[in-house]
Amino acid sequence: MLPHWLILLVSFGYLGLLFAVAYYGDKRADAGRSIISNPYVYTFSIAVYCTGWTFYGSVGRATSQGIGFLPIYLGPTLAATVWWLVLRKIIRLSKANHITSIADFISSRYGKSSVIGGLVTLISVVGIMPYIALQLKAISASFNVLFHDNAQRAGEISLGHDTALYIALTLAVFSILFGTRHIDVTERHEGMVAAIAFESIVKLVAFTAVGAFVTFGLFAGPADLFRQAARVAETARLLDLEWQPGQYASWGALTFISMTAIMFLPRQFQILVVENVNEDHVRTAAWLFPLYLLAINLFVLPIAIAGLLVFRGGAADADMFVLTLPLQGGQGLLALFAFIGGLSAATGMVIVETIALSTMICNDLLMPVFLRLKILRPGNLGTTLLKIRRGSIIFILLLGYLYFRLIGESYALVSIGLVSFVAASQFAPPILLGIYWKGASRLGALAGLTGGFAIWVYTLLLPSLARSGWLPMTFVEPGPLGVAALGPEHLLNLAGFDPVTHAVFWSMLCNIGLLVGVSLFGRQKGLEQLQGAMFVDVYRKRVAGSEETPLWHGTTRVSDLKGLVARMVGPERTNQVFSEYAAQHRIELHDETQANESLVAFVERELARTVGASSARVMVSSIIEGEALSIEGLMKILDETSQAIEYSHKLEQKSRELEDATRELKRTNARLKELDGMKDEFVSTVSHELRTPLSSIRAFSEILQDDVDMDPQQRQRLSGIVVQETERLTRLVDQVLDFTKIESGSNLWAEERLDLASVADEALAATGQLARNRSIQVAREVPEGPVPITGDRDRLVQVVINLLSNALKYCEPGNGRVLLRLTRSLTEARLEVTDTGPGIQPEEHERIFEKFHQIRNTARGKPQGTGLGLAICKTIVENHGGRIWVESDPGCGARFIFTLPIGNEREGPGSSPGP
Amino acid sequence: MSAPESPQTAPRRNGARMAESRRTGERLVALLISGFVLLNFPLLSLLRGGGLVAGVPVLYIYLFLVWVGLAGATALVLRGRPSTPEDAGDEPGAREP
């Protein structure tokens, strides 16, 4: 038996410790060294999800449904996998818009609508009421267990309901101290978050300690526990899945609503979004938070089974096993520690929830009404706001207490909590559709939320009141006015679902259906459209420039705006804010000047930080003279901006393409110029070559004509020279003609089976005289047997002759040597002509095959030949499907090589032109 | 984009980052879907009557293993993901420290 004074001392001591943690957190924040700017603190603060429900209620639920308590924790685990996508986007949006609560977020998305903000607030307050009642019930029940140290009497509440009232009032004081000392809500509650994270650690350690004691202290480990459980029918069924009608749907529905609850319960939104310091913390929380949930759930089933085994047949409240088992085991201090853990779980939830709800009541429900009715007295609004919020906290806790008094005794913890979860899940459609679908409209959201909420009230809230005796039971069974089809737990006679699944199905159908349907068939107004576009495209917002979007068209003076802000935050802070703005935009702000649109938008955002988006809009519009900017015009501007950006992207791309084309053109042009120069040179070379024989022909003919008395022998010699020169002329002209013919491809080549060896021999024979004249040795290496190829014999002979005569021409007369070598492989024949001439510079290797190209030989002065021979060779070889190239080092001779495909697989000459 | 980049490389790198970012998103959504399937009926009904393994119910072991697996896979997908330009914080300027 623990002394009562000790229990009270430890409880209040613990609350004092919490406050010390919060105070330290605030001090550190003021000093600029935040302790909560840390992904692990963020993760632990999210664990405010685990409340008295988790700490006490899960065990109770596990005693009746076995593993059925788990979907509530599997849902958040699943949701966490996409936090990086969804939650991060919501955080980004909230920071950009100075969002203060979930009501503010939804109302901002749907055109800063006060009506939506108010409706969300109403749903939250009514929906969360059972959840707060659950915490009060958990704390007061645990107090009573500890006070009486008697497991059998845990169900009774001997201190009366006053315990819960005292607790509610204490928690109200605490929430006020934690949450409403400043008015600027986006200046986060760092101290509160630090305290919440601390509580999360305490409750995890406490629950695990109890679990370990039960499993290893009362039993000999988990195996022993489960084995004993398997022997008793009552506990054996908990180890397995029981078949129940509607079980599939129920499991899925619980998973779904807990997936939405983890993000859209007002307190979760507060912790996840509003109190988030750095969106990168989501990266850690996305995997660490599921592990926290796993850890705190690990011992739920063992404790539940142990409780059933230990108190077999007793009337012990299963929700309180966490306390009664250590007491039964004689571990009073452990029970006290467990009690502190439960206190942590419950107080953490109540503190954050009431702060979040009071902000919503103030900013989204009362302020817009007060502002419109103009019933606020002039003066500083800041203190008025604080009063409203403090009043709201007390109101919310009293409402929770009221619900606890109304139905507290007739429901288990988890059943109460699930009612709230279904209410919170109504926010999922307007938020999720709102941030991914621009078409979701204000009217659609309004209709969906109203419909969903109405169904929730009818199918969950009213039956809970009926079961507690506040409404006639005939309302539930068979149904209002005795009509079964209207029965709140089997609407339209829909059977086979438990009440929660039934409510989830109908409310979601109604909510999503109305939201989508009304949005599709209605029209959005300007501001809605603008906010919708901004929310969906938040990652591209620099494009739209939403921050500087001038929303106001009317006129006002700077001094009026200053007055407005000063009412909220006091003159000192106002001057600071305005001078910061002036410095940032490099402008002078004089009181009497007209405020520009950007300044008005800035003031609206500043106000939104304190009173929320919809109230801020009402406040600003109250001092603006003239009409608000036509939003349709604004949308047009936005559209034009984004179009202009798209055009400029296209232009950039075009200009890059143009640059490329220009470069290519320049290159081609240079090449053409070079070719043109070559052609000129070639023409002059050809003319020169033509003139040499012509002038000698002319000279000798004149001699023959003039000197009639020339002796016949001399005359014979001269006319022989004339004939020789004429032949040379003919050859030259032939070659030029030849080349043009080959180039134009108008010639038709024969296609016949040939032996390349005999081609080579023919060429050798034809150049034999030239070799003898220059006394150059010509060697021949040809394999045994024929080298079969297909092609035009004369052309190929011409190629070999060209190569041979080139080689002979460049060899030193007398001691030069030329080698012709023919080899064959499986696929190709290869012919090489090697000389001992001066060789060819490497940079010329490619170009000597180009037409009109001639190697400048400085020693000899003028180019040799027409510059067409090798070009002709290349054209012929490539037309035969072969390749020609040269290998040479200057000073060591040159080797010309060409290859041709073996056999007759080639289709024909001319059909496979060279590159 | 903090570092100055030449106009030609910037769009290309942006494109690669966006592709990487989209891939991360796709992986996370795939995790969500597979988790939902693994932790729901009808797959769960396969474990009915599974009995005890090493003294612990099979159902229990299965659920907790999938749970750990999901958390681990999420950590793996998000590990060291480079911050994309749209990830960079761009809070409004006039914020109090």
C-alpha cells in the first residue's frame, strides 16, 4: 500500500519536472540554441500519438480481441512510409503560409474561407471531446487503482467523479502555462515540444518496465507465458486470429482511420507540421517513429494474457492491468512508475490537443466572427487573443469532462478513442485531395466535411449517448421511429460491419463523394483557384511568385497598416517588422504614403502568423479602401507568367539548336573554301600540264613548218616528239574525263568473277617499261592459286597501275625498289604496293586520297601528276566494297594497301558506295 | 542551386535530380502498397491456426517482422538522399530568429 501523500507528491513532482523541462526548452530557444531542432526529439514528440489509450486501453482491447489492438499502430507505420512525400509537402505549405493549425490549413487551401475554418474547428472540438474524456477516465481510473491498492475494486471510482474534475482543472492550468504565454503561434512552443518528447521517453520506459516485469518476473519468459496461455481456453483464443464476421473490413477500416489520424488529429498536425523545425527531420521520423510504436506495443499482448491468467475469473478492469499486475506482484514502486508513465501519456495528449484546439477556436471560430461583427474594443488585440485561448482551453477540458460524465462508465477506453479517430479522418479528403488536385473547390470541401461530420454524429456520437441512457435505446435498435433502415448502426440495412467500420464507410463515401462531385460540377472563385494552384504547385512556387502576389487592389496608407499590426503585437514589434521589410525591399516607408500591394500582402501574412489566414484576411480587408483586385485578372497574370517562362525555355532550346547549326555551317563553309582553293589550283595545274605539251608541240610544229630544208632524220625525230607529246596530252585529258565519269557514277561497270593475281600481273606487265626506264627493281609476291573476287577487270587494273606507277615515280632511279604483295584471308583479298621513296607525312595520309589534292614537294617545285590518280583508286576500290589506305613514315618509303571482299557475296559494283 | 553553373549543365543536372526524386517517391509509394497488402486480410488469414514457434505465436512474429521490415526499407530508401533544389528550405525572409 503506497501512502497517498507519496502518490500525490510524485504526481505533482513529475508535473513540476515537466514544467522545468519546458522552461529549459524555452530558455534555450530564446538563446537561439534550440534543443528541439533535432530529428530524434522530433520523432519522440510525434509519439504524443500514444496516449492513455495506448498505455492502458490497448491491453484492455487485447484481452477481448487478441492481436486486434494492432491496426491502430500499423496504420501510422504505413502512413510513415509516404511522409517524405505527403507530410513534407504539407510542412512546406504551412511554413510558406504561416499556418497555425489544421483548420487554418484547410481554410487557406480553400480560398481562406472563414466558414471552412470554423467548420473544421467545430468538427475538431466535438470530435476530440471523447478523446479527452478518455484521458480523464484513464488518469482518474489509474489514480483510484493506486489509491486503493486493490485490483478487485479498480472499476469503482470511490472518490467520485471529482477526481476527473480536479485532474481536468490541473491539466487546464498546465496547458495554459505551456501553450499560451506568447501569442504568436508560429513562434513554436519549443518548451512544450521538449516536454512532450521527454514524456514519450518516460512512457516507453515505464510500459516496457512493466512488460519486462510481467514477462520475466511473474512468468519465466515469453515462451512460458504463451505456453500457459495456450492451456487456458480464455487466453488461448488470443494467440490466434478468431474468425468473426466483418473482420476483414474492420481490420482494414482501423488501419485506414489510424493512417489518417496520425497526421490529421489536431494535435498530430500541431506536432508534425506547426512545431516542425526543419522538414529534413521527416527523413528520420519516417522510419524511427514506426520503431517507437513497435517497441511500445511489444508487451501489450503479454501483459493482457498475464492479466487474464493472474486474475482468472476476477472482475479486474482489463484496462488497468498495467497497474494491477505490478501491485499484485508486490511491486508498489513499479506500479507507481507505471502510473507516472500513464500520466505522461495522458497529459502529453491533453496539453498538445488543448493548445491546438484553443488556437483553432480562437483564430478560426471566434476571431472571424468578432472581427466581422466589429465587437472588439480598440486597443491591443494581443491580450484579448490570449484571454480567448486560455478560456478555450478550460472550455475544452470541461467539455471532455462533460462527455466523461455522460458516457464514461459505459465504454472501454479504446471504443471511446475510435469515435474521435473517425472524426479526425474526415479531414483527410479535403487535405489530401486539396494538395494534389487543383479542382477541389471550397463548396466541395464544405459539402464533404458537413456530410461526413453529420454521418459521424448520427452513426457514432448519438448511439454512444443512447447507450449511456441519454437517448432512448430504441433510437439505436431497431432505429428512429422504429424504422430499421434508419438505424444509426445499420443505415439502409447495411449489415455485417461493426459500428466503427460502418461509420467509416458511410462517412467516407459521403465526404469524398460530395467533395469530388460538388467540385466537378461547381465553379471556383478567383482566390480559391489561386490558393489551389499554389498549394498543388508548392514546389514550383518560384514560378508563380506567390509570395509577392499582390492580392489587394484597393488603397490604404502605411500608417493604417502599421496601426493594424500594432493592435496585434504592440507598437515596438510593429516598427521592427516594418523596418525589416523596408530594409529587405530597399524602400523608405513614410506613414502618409500609399502602401503598395506587396506591403499589404506582407502585412496579411504577418497577421496570419498570429490570428490565422482567414482572420487576417478579414482584418486587412477592413482597412482597405476600394475593391479587392479582380482575381480573374490575377489568374490571367499568373497564367501569362508561367506561359512566358515556358516560351523562354523553348527559346533557349531553339537558340542552342541554332548555335549548333551555325557551328556546323561554319565548318562546312571552311571546308568548301578549301575545296574551292584546291579546285583552282587543280585547274591551274591541269592548264599548266596541258600547256607544256602544247607549247612543245607548237614549237616543234613551227620548226617543221619553217625549216623546209631539214634533213629527213631530224624531221623524223621532231615529228616523233610531236606525236609523243600529243599522246601525253590525250592521256591527261582521258584521265580527267575518267575521273569525272567515275565521280558522277554514270558509267556502267562490268561485274565478273576475277582472279586478283592475274589483275596484278597485268598491271605489272603494263608498268614494266616504266620500271626498266628508271632502272627500278619490281618484286612480286603472290600466293599459289587464284584469289577470287568480283568486279570490273579494267578498273581494278587501273588501280594497280596507278599505285605501281606512283611508286615508281617516287622511287630514286637506279637503286629504288618496289614490292607488290598479294595475300588472302578467309573474307578478303589484300594487295600491298611498297616503295622506297621519300614517304608521306602522317597528316597527309588521309588527304592524299582526296581529289585535287597533291603533295607539295618543295624539292621538286611543282606537283607531280594531276592529283587525280589516288582519288580514282579510292573511288574504284570503295565501289567494289573494299578499303584503301596508306602506311608510311617519312623517309622510309610508303606502303599503299587495298582490300577487297573475297568471292561473290557482294551484290555488284556501284551498289555499295563508299562513305 | 547555390553554385554557379553553366547554362548547359544546369538543366541536365536538374533533370537527373528530378528523376532521382521521382524514383524515391515511387519507391515509397510501392512500400506503402506492399505494406498495406502484407498487414491486411486476406494475407493475414493464412496465419490462422499457425500455433507457436519457439513459444511465440506465429502471427505475432510475422506482424512484428513485417513492421521492422517496413521501417528498415523506409530508412534505406530515404538514406542519404541528396537534397534537390526543391528540398532546400525557402522560408519567407521576415522571420524572427
